[in-house]
Amino acid sequence: MYTVAASFLFLGLAALQGVDAWGALGHATVGYVAQNYLSAAAQTWAQDILVDNSTSYLASVASWADTYRSTTAGAFSAPFHYIDAQDSPPSSCNVDYARDCTTAGCSISAIANYTQRVADGRLTADNTQIALKFLIHLLGDITQPLHDEALDVGGNTIIVTFDGYTSDNLHSDWDTYIPEKLIGGYALADAQTWANTLIADIDTGIYQSLAASWISGDSITSSANIITTATKWATDANALVCTVVMPDGVEALQTGDLYPTYYNSVVPTVEMQIAKGGYRLANWLNMIVAANVATRRDIIEEAASDMISRMPEAEYPPLSRRNAAQIAREAYGEGCGCGKHR
Ligand SMILES: *[C@@H]1O[C@H](CO)[C@@H](O)[C@H](O)[C@H]1NC(C)=O
Ligand SMILES: *[C@@H]1O[C@H](CO)[C@@H](O)[C@H](O)[C@H]1NC(C)=O
Ligand SMILES: [Zn+2]
């Protein structure tokens, strides 16, 4: 039986977990990296849904989901920001979707839900926009190792000293204070600067030979494939809990200031995870848009041949196939943005 104390504790932990997610800096940087790799079609699609043609269309909404979870209406979505892997770092790290995703949901189930919703075509413009804003955020969160770990509420209750601050917790250091120490600010301009460095690293630098592996096998073609892909992302980040976040256990993190030795040991991972999040997000949205356009083209083609097949013989020659396709295109609202205003 659920006791009041138990549900109170659960709510308390849920509220604590990932208070900042990657902080605003990390999420906006993921957004800018993604913008760089979006196809022209995906850029138009995203700008249309977000009603924002600026140069920060993904970056400026990348932390929306953190604001939403703190509202009464959005409180249900707090568990969507993480998955509580019930493993035993540093000796054993692993994610098991069936074991770790609770009935309240988790990052993996939420990514599946919002991937389907953003492409649904029957949702209102508002709900489509919400789905896209969740994806922009959650593909960032899932790369933060402590968002894929149950131990000590994802590190929220591990009190450490970082850069002279004696009551930081490990989770918020990873989310916010380590990235901000590295970049020296958290404004959109700082995120753009950081993103430019990471983009150069992906295109011609240290990540050039790795980037393809970050998205290898990623698939949106079925709910099962989406779950498999997101579980792979969570597993990838969760493994870093054992190897990079706490390779010598929790107590080893509490013996002195994490700056500079620990900081220097984790910064390359922090940077790579942000780059990964952005690169994956772009590929994910590109695939969603490519699939939608393909579907719509199929529908139009089908409608055109149906129209031709039902035409009286006499009319067929004057009404060319091209004209029929044009009529079908208009009938099926080509360029309608599919699903908006419905
Ligand atoms: C963005 O640009 C497109 C294409 O030029 C235009 O149709 C749309 O109205 C613009 N949206 C905003 C919010 O300015
Ligand atoms: C899917 O998203 C909608 C809209 O935010 C939400 O109401 C619903 O609970 C979500 N479902 C799952 C399984 O995450
Ligand atoms: Zn978050």
C-alpha cells in the first residue's frame, strides 16, 4: 500500500532530480549545434512550428521544458527529464528500459511520445510546438550521465565542493557549474560561441572520426525503434557514470575541491556529450521531416493516379497527369504545414 510518506518522498525526489537539467548554457549549445546540421527542409519545418525565423530558433527554446515542469500544468512531465538506472556505479553501469522506466514515464518513453506527436499531423499548432520543444530539450538531457542514473537521486544528494563552493551537489555541477566554469557565462551568445567550437571539432577536429557513430542505427520508423535508439543513448551516457563521473566511487569526490583536478578530468566528456546531443538532435529532426515529406508525397501521388483512373476516357487527354497531380496537391493541402490549425 502507498503510504502518504512514500508518495511524499517520491514527489520530493522527483522534484529534486535534475533541477536544472543541463543548465541553460548546455541546452542552448545543444540547440545551436543542431541548427548547424539541420537540412533546409527541417529548418523551415522547425521555424514554422516554433514561429521563429531568428538565428536562435532551437537554442532559445531549449530550456522551455525545465520551465514547464516547474508549473502546475507541467508537473507531470518532471520524470521525463531522466531515467533512473538502478545499477551500481562505479562497479556496474547499465540501463534497462523495462526495469528503470516507471509508470510515471522517463526520458526514453517521453522521447518516443514526442517524436510521434511532433509528426502526428492531427495535433493543434500548440501541441505540435510543445512536442518539438520537448525533443529539443530531452535529446540534450539524455546525454548528461547523471540524468541516466538513480544513485543518490542522480547525484543530487552528493554534496561536494567545487571551485570554493562547499555546498554544491554533483548533479548541478555537471548540469551547470562545470559548463559555466569552462565557457565563462550562460547567455545565448556564450552558447553560440561554445557551439561554434564544437561544430569545428565535429567537422574537422577531435570528433570528426566519432560523429558518425553517435547517430549510427538511430531510427524513427517505429515506436520500438525509437525506444531502442533512446535506450542506446541512455546506455551510452550511463556508462560514463562508471568511467568518468565517479570512477572511484562517491566518497572519493568528497575529499576536497573538485576544481581543478576532477574538473580537468571530466571537461572533455562534458564537451563531447553536448556535441553529441546537438548532432543527434539534428539527425533526429532531419529523419522526422524526411519521413513526413515522403508520406505526403505518397499520398499526393496516390490521389493523382486515383483521380486519373476515375476520369472519363474523353477527358483524359486534355487533363494531363501533371495537371491531375497539381489538383491532387491542392486538394491535399501541399504546403499546409500538415496538422496546423486543425
Ligand atoms: C518565417 O518565414 C516564412 C517564409 O519566408 C514565412 O512564411 C513566415 O511567416 C515567417 N515566420 C515568422 C514568424 O516571421
Ligand atoms: C505524451 O505527451 C502528452 C502531451 O504532453 C502527455 O499528456 C502524455 O502524458 C504523454 N504520454 C507519455 C506516455 O509520455
Ligand atoms: Zn531537463
